[in-house]
Amino acid sequence: MKKIIFILLFLFVFKLPVFANEITITDETEMPKFESEDFIPQNVSESLEENEISTENGKTSESIWQFVLGAIKNSFSELSPDIGILLGIIIIISVFYRFIDNKCFKTIISYIITLIMLIQVFNIIKTVLDCAMDSLNSLSEILNAILPAFSAILLMGGSTFTSFAQSASFGAVLAFLNIIIQTLLLPCISLLMLLLMFERLSPQFSELNLLRFFKKSILTVLSFITMIMLTVITYQHIVSAGKDSISGRTVKFAASNFIPIVGSAVGESFKTVSAGLKYLKNTVGGAVILSVAVTIIPVMIKIFLVKIYFNFLAFSAGIMNMQSERSLLESSISILDILNAIIICITILSILLIIVFVLSTFSINV
């Protein structure tokens, strides 16, 4: 009975008439136009325009170089006064110690100078921390803004599974970034600065080396989280690309073989549309990478310069036989290392997401 019903349904379906209008595709046929301006988020365009970054061929490298030089110049002018004060304190106190023989008085002066230097160092670190917070908030806004554009381009190319995987990866990185900005960054740096103060003021407390322990622990956790997220994002991309490849081959095979007369023309039109989407994808991806670079480079330059300044001051204090001040400056570099590691971790994950998007293949071109 089931076989009879199946045969009747089969005959009924294939007995229905099918009509199709004649389609003629020539070289003059207009294909869909994909304008990059329609997909680049406004905050990305504004970021590039404010920093005078040109996306035109031949001018991008020149504009980025000018931006980097400007960022270095601004960091020098902003940090030099505070560093000059620290250098002046070190020189004056080294001369002052030469003329004091009273051990008790020298110990009191040493505590006072340590507090003054701690305040000055904390002001410098606070300036860098504020810049880092602003940069990470801007990066979060960029990632939130580009997610719909990336998903739309991938969906237009038929990469449904890749679009879903990309959205999940963006969501994970954004959640991690928000946790760092809103929950971890400020308390973590504040705790490290507090430990630094206690270690400099209490010889017994400094023997515990808590600052060094927290530095190693935080760097280990960051490295582990980054490794896991990089692995998951890469694996998701490989799996989703395989699924889209299978579906794309199926659609193209069906279009080329089962659509009468114009099947091959439909298959060729897939390639034309894919070429336009590929150009759009590369243009949007390049603009977003430039925007991320413009957002992150200034704070990384500032951290790099502060570390150079602190190393120079620590070297100067060591030459002048001021070991306590030297240890203070070297310990301050540990805080900057942690801040730098957090920014690098987030930047690597963000750039990986953009690179995965740029390298994604469209299923209609398979």
C-alpha cells in the first residue's frame, strides 16, 4: 500500500507543468554593485578620518607612518614633564645623601622620598591606564559596530555557517573584553599599585615578592585564555568553512545541471557576484584593521616609552647608589608589563577575527 501511494505521489508531482521565462545574460547585463561605504561602520570611518589615515592605494603606509610619528611626539610631550621631575628628585636626593651621616634622619628622609616617588610613579601609571581604558572602550565599540557588516557580507556570499561561527566568536571576544574593562582591569592595576607601595615601605612585606607572584600568575592566565580562544576560533572557522563548501558545491551543481538552458550562465553569475563580494570583504576588512591599529597604537607607544623612561631612571638611580629607588622603578615596570599583556591579548584576538573574515571563502564561488 505504501509503495502504491508513493508511486501515485511521484507521478502526480512530475506531471505538474513547469514554466520558465527565457533569460539572456550578456556582457552588458548589470550585476549587483557592492559599495564598501555601505558596509563600513560610521565610527570606523570617523576614526580613520580623524587620524588622517588614507585607504587609497599608495598612501596608506605613508599616512600610518605619519600617524605613528605623531603618536610618539604626543607621548613624549605628555610624559616628559613627569619623567623630568622623577629624574630631578633622584639627582637631588643622591646629592643630599652625600652630606647626611645621621642614619635615623636618613631613614626618615628615605621614607618621605619613597612616598613622593610613589605618588609621581602612580600619576604616570594612571595616565597610561586612562589611555588604555579609552582605547579598549573604543575597540569594543568598533567590534560591536562591525559584527552586523561582517555577518551581512558573509550571508550574501552564501556562507551561512561561517557567519554564525563568526558571530559566536565575536560574542566571546566582546564578552571577554567587557569583563576586562568593567571588572578586572582597574581593580587589578590598583591592587598591584597597592602591593608596590607596601613592598617599598615595608622591608618585611617586600620579602614575600607578592608583586612578582601576581605578575606571573596574571600573565599565565592571560596566555592560557588567549591560547584557548585562538584555538576555538580557528576550529570554528575550519568546521564552518567545510559546511559552507559542501552546501555551495551542492547549489552550484544543481544550478548548472538542473536549470535548463541557462544553468551554466547561472553558475558563471555566481563567480561574478563572488568577485564583487570578495573585493567588498577585503576593503571592509582592511579599513577595520586600520581602525583597530589607530585605536591601539597610541597606548602601546605610550607604554613602551614609559618603560624606556623607567629603565633609564632605574639605571640612573643604580649609578647613584640609590637601590631603594631603583627597586621601586623596576617594580613599576612589572605593572606596565601586565597592562601591556592585556592590551596585546585583546588586540591579537580582535585582529584574528578580522583576518578570519577576510580569509573566509564564499560558498557561491566554490
